[in-house]
Amino acid sequence: MNARNINGCLSLMRPDFIINIAGMPYQKRGHAAWRKHAEILNAAVPDAKVHVEDVVAADDKVAVRVRIKGTHRGEFMGNPGTGKPIECISHEFYRFEDGELAEEWICNDSLTLMMQLGAISKGRLISMWLSGYRFWFGLAAGAGVAGLVQYMTAPK
């Protein structure tokens, strides 16, 4: 990807390559779908560099942690280019079949990326975090109370 060689990347993939992206409610399939995704990313961050930080392989799968750095120049997820530097961590998993890439799962830090693009303010992020914390705290407290009630009302 650092060389922007989309055709070279596609030559490593099966024609029925499967794309799974965290938060996307459906899979994308095939070279055309992958090409479109790569072209959108290249237009949004034309100077993006992918730095591989970790690689773990087992059987037919490879897990990779990458750091992507670049400058937000073009539209991305509804956000116009800002000229701001971006940095994003992505955890990517790949499955091979007959020596070719058959499937990928991408899970990146979209929240941090959206903050860097100015799409989410720090205040909004804190509010979202606190809402989630209150939700999970409420579940834990509710479970604790339910357990206490069961204990107190159980036959002795």
C-alpha cells in the first residue's frame, strides 16, 4: 500500500476476496470492492504511510497491527480534507487460501481518527465515554442488587 500499487495488491488476492470492516453491517467482496476502498483511502490521505508494528501468524491466518500516518487532504467519511496530520492504529487479520489472500478483517481506531478530522470534539468523546461508563456501572450495580436479593430471599 505504501507504493500505491493497487494492482500489485490485487494480484495477491483471490478474485472472491472477502472484506470485513468493523462497524460495517455487511461484507464486501471481490477486487472491485477492495479497489474502491483503496482509492477512497488514497484520495483522502494521499501521503499515507503504513508502518507494520506487529505480525503474528498461525495456520492459514496472519494478524497485523499497523500504524497509519499521513495528511488528511480529501473527503473521508463525509469529512472534507482538513490538511491536518492523522495517525491511526489498525488491527488487521488475514486468511490465506491456496497461497492467496482470501479474507480480511479490519478493526481500526475510528474514534481517534474522527477526532483528528474534527468530526468529534473531545467534549463529545468524554460525554460518550461517561454515558457508556454509566451504562456499564448500572448493569453491574443492577446485577449486584439482584444477586443480593436472591441471597437474602433464598431459603435457609
